[in-house]
Amino acid sequence: MARKVKVHVYLKPGVLDVQGKAVEGALHSLGWPGVANARVGKMIEFDLADDVADPEAEVKRMCETLLANTVIESYRVEVA
């Protein structure tokens, strides 16, 4: 049986989030003026084989190599 992995990737504070601004503007125009500081991220979900010795370290290596642009993005890993 495999482990379920979720990786949440989001822009670091201070990095302009154009998508977040667009979402915020759209919500305002649709009648939700109380929304502020909207940020858009992504979630990557996959199964990881049970035989991986250190799954969190392995997923971190995946993030540093491919899943996140660590210059402008941060990430959070969940391994179930």
C-alpha cells in the first residue's frame, strides 16, 4: 500500500501574486468587498511507495528539484 502525499506550494510573502489580485478583484465585483490579500497557490497530490525509507526527506528533495520554485515559492508537505 502507498502513502498519500500532499504538497502545498504558495508564493513567498512579498512576491506579487497576480492571480491572487485578480481573484480578489473578481470577488469584490461579485459582492464580497470584505475579501483582502487573496493569494493563489497549488496543491500536488500523489501516492508514494511504502518502501521509501524517509518519505518526508524524499518529498522535500522533489520539491527542491521540481515541484516548487524555491526562489519565489514556499511549500508544505503532508505525508499520511
